Amino acid sequence: MFNAYVVVSSLLALVCLVFGGYKVTAQPGMVEQMGRLGVSRRQLPVLGALLILGAIGLVVGNWVGPVGVAAGIALTIYFVGATLAHTRLGDFKNASPATVLIAVAAAAFVLRLLTL
């Protein structure tokens, strides 16, 4: 079960680092997409930092179980918010990846919880 956590959390951490980096550095495509959702350019670094902190928490969770559980819960909430933001505006195409990431983050949370 722990090996499954390591695989799931590592993949999720990689995704969070990439997209967190895009937000922190305000990549043009990310600024445009987030602007359509009503997210200002000033808010992007905060959202990016949350993703990066979640990724760090997942990795630290390999050694400190409660941190991995907390990171999994936090990222699940983050991606629920992202999905709601997209669906609120009828942007179902871009809501799909966030919806999948809800399941992945929840899986990381549950897997780490089961290995405590």
C-alpha cells in the first residue's frame, strides 16, 4: 500500500510542481486561462505557491505520514475549487483535468492514511 502512495503522490507532486511553476512565473497561457476564470495576475503566485507547497507536502509525506495526509486533503480541496471555478463559467473542457486531479489527490490522501 505504501508503494502505491509513493507512485501516486510522486506523479501528483510532479503535476503540481509544473502547474505551480507556470502560475508563479505567470506564463502567458496560464495568465490568459486564469483571467477567463476571473483570477487576477496578482493571485496567480499565491495559487502557484499552494500547488508547490502541496507537492512538497506529498514528498515529505513519504517520511512523515500526517504531512502526506494533510497535503492530500489540501490538494483535494484545491482541485475541488478549481473544478468549481471552471464549471461555474461553463468551461467544462478545462474542468476535466481538475476533476481527474481531485480523484488522484483523494487517492493520495486515502493511501497515506491507510499506511499510517
